[in-house]
Amino acid sequence: MADTTVTFSNDILPMFAKWQSRMIWRLDLCNYDDVVANADAILDQMQQGAMPPPPYDPLTQEQYAIFLAWTQTGFTQ
């Protein structure tokens, strides 16, 4: 059976890397500690359809589910 653990390096970082420069004023989306520290705010923004910020399209439900799973399973690096 394949490992289905969601990790920062394999799943979260690739999802957020393209918006790093746009969000660096607030947090570094490519920095594990910053993302963990701001996970609740990121989830809130995702739920509101405001992640990433305009002019980008919001993350998909699948991407939201991946991030949520990562937060609920202990923020595996």
C-alpha cells in the first residue's frame, strides 16, 4: 500500500511556492515554520476563497482538502 501521508515538502510547498513573492510581506509560504504558525489563518482564507489573493484563482477543493489533511495529521515536514 502506498504512503498517503501529506507532507510539507511533497504537497504543501509545491502548492504554495508560486505565491511566495506575492505573500512575503505577510508570511513566507515556502517556510515550514511560517506556514505552521499561520495554518489557521491560511485555512480561513482558503474557506473564504481568498487564498491565494487576487488576481489568482482560489485554490481548488482538492487543494483545500490536502492542506486540511496536513493540518489534521500533525504538520508532517
